[in-house]
Amino acid sequence: MTATTNTINPEKLNEFMGKMVGDLGAATSSVLVLIGQKLGLYTALAESGPLTPAELAEKTGTSQRYILEWACNQAASGYLDYDPAEERFSLSPEQAAVFADEESPVYLGGGFYSIASLFADEPRVTEAFKSGQGVSWGDHDSCLFCGVAKFFKPSYKANLIPAWIPALEGAAGKLKKGAHVADVGCGFGHSTLLMAEAYPNSTFVGFDFHAPSIEKATELAREKGLTNVTFQVAKAKDFPGKDYDLITFFDCLHDMGDPAGAARHVHGKLADDGTWMIVEPFAHDKREDNFNPVGRVYYSFSTTVCTPSSLSQEVGLALGAQAGEKRIGEVVTSGGFTRFRRAAETPFNLVLEARK
Ligand SMILES: C[S@@+](CC[C@H](N)C(=O)[O-])C[C@H]1O[C@@H](n2cnc3c(N)ncnc32)[C@H](O)[C@@H]1O
């Protein structure tokens, strides 16, 4: 017996093993959640009510034997309910809101697409740990791009128009009348499209340096028939235009190599009374205050996606996804902004406002 085993407290070990078996279960079940998303298993259950595996398989064109195994994992996870008398599986309204309804503000399905990319890209990130080099956004598995868009969209849909824009000084009034807006690092453009739909008198341009994302955003705008929005490939430090009334950055400032350079560029592109809105992952300023469930999720993505993305670009400041308001404020004011404040927040987002 080693010194280490001698000093082990069995009760503490039991407690820790209980937590770790739970975590192992969550990790192994995450691939089954993704399968459920891709095959429409949750939506079928939400639409039809309690189903036997045979009925769920029939409705989704899948194999009954696989569905039985999947459903048992989901019931053991607490993601589905099970009625032993009827041998039927079902989704409670709360489970349905999280897994089945992409329009619900608490839909988490998108997160599981992103998790798939973390494993697909792990060898590259492991190498980057040794070399200190970055991994650029566009080099990630494509699950990441749709996963990020799916993950953030419910929160933008629930909060952007009703709460976040009104929380900015004077912005809602300008947008209603007709304003000129740039959405930088827009990805698939869900934030841009929501604003363009809500404010038809204003014009919007979404910029991102990732061309496939700009193609997807353009396609979504066309599908919605929106004529007041365009998308263009451009970097945060050199996007075109001038005298914008509002420039928005949704969950992307910390991914950039030179966020201070971006801040200087935004300062130069805003009208004198314009507003820079920065939405960043929720974080406290003190590192140890982020050692909680939300911080845990963000530190995972920060290690595997955000920090490598920043390190792959010029300067490579690598703010990380848990930089917090104080650190972001330093970057923003270094770009020439004199006013900076927290305008709103949710458990997942900080909404920051900067003025000249
Ligand atoms: C986490 S995603 C957020 C996308 C979108 N804003 C959203 O909320 O769904 C970060 C985005 O920032 C973009 N990005 C990163 N660095 C950039 C840069 N220097 N210039 C322009 N876009 C950048 C990436 O291509 C990616 O689309």
C-alpha cells in the first residue's frame, strides 16, 4: 500500500466516485443526445406522447432494437420518463423544452452538436497544447459552426429584441426610426436576422471572416425574404462602412486574436453617438468565482475552441471565454471608448455597452 492510499478518506473517495460516475454517464450519454437530435427522436416523443420503442422506431424510421437501448440510457439519465406498467417512454414538458423544441428559450440541443466537434478536433488541440500554436476557427469540424449557432439562437431569440436592445441607451428608438447596423463575427447570422426582422426601417450588414458561415447566413436571409440585411466576408479589424449607429459583437470578441485592434476599428467606424454592443459569455471577474456549472461548460469550449482561435490570429491575446467584464472593459477602453457598462445579463450572457 502506498502513502497515498493510506491517506485516502473512504467517505470522501465514495462521494467523489459518485460524482465521477455521474460525469462519466453525462459524457457517454452526450453522443446519444446528439443521435436523438439528428434522428428527431425527441420531437417524435414530444409530438406523440408516451411511446413504446417499437412505436418510436416506426414513427422515426429507425431500428427498434437501437431505440430500446437509446431510450433506456435516456431514462437512466433522467432525460426521458418511463412507465414500467405500459413499457412506454415519454418526455415531460420540461424535458421537451430542453431537448425537442428548438424555439424554446431553454433548448440545449445545439450544445451537443458542438460537443461532437470537440472530440473530432481533439488531436489537433492536443498538439496545440504542446506547440502553443492556435487552431483557427475554420479548421474545426463543421459540427461546431451549426452547433454554436443552434446553441446561442434560443437565447438571442428570447432576449435580444425584448430585453438587450432596450437596455442600451437610446438604441431601440434609433433602430425603430431607421439606423445603420453592423453585426461583426456574425457566424450564421441569427442575431443579425432577428434584428433585421424586428427593425424593418434599419439596414444591417453581418460580417465574419469565415466564408462558409457567411454563405449560410446569406441563405437564411434569402429564405426569410429579408431585404434590409446583407452578409459579407470581413475581419473585425477591417470591415468596411462608416457612421454605424450600432455595431454588435455576439460571443466573438474573445475569439479574436486582436480584440484591442478590433475595438480601435469599431471606434473609427461608429457614428459619434453610436453604440458598441458586446455580448460575451457570462463570467465573474475572479477566476475562482467561475468554478461553477456554467463556467465549467465555458472553460471547456474556451480551451478547445476560443483560446485556440485567438492564438491562431495576429497578436493572439487569448482572452478566453471567461475573461469577465473588468478584463473586457480594459480591452474596450484601450480602443478609445470612454464609457463602458454592463447593460444586461442572463446566466449565460453578459451584455456590455461601450460609447465613445
Ligand atoms: C462563437 S462564434 C459566434 C458566432 C455568432 N456571433 C453567434 O453568436 O452565433 C465566433 C465567430 O467569430 C468569428 N471570428 C473570430 N475571429 C474573427 C475575426 N478576427 N474577424 C471576424 N470574425 C471572427 C468566427 O468566424 C465565428 O463565426
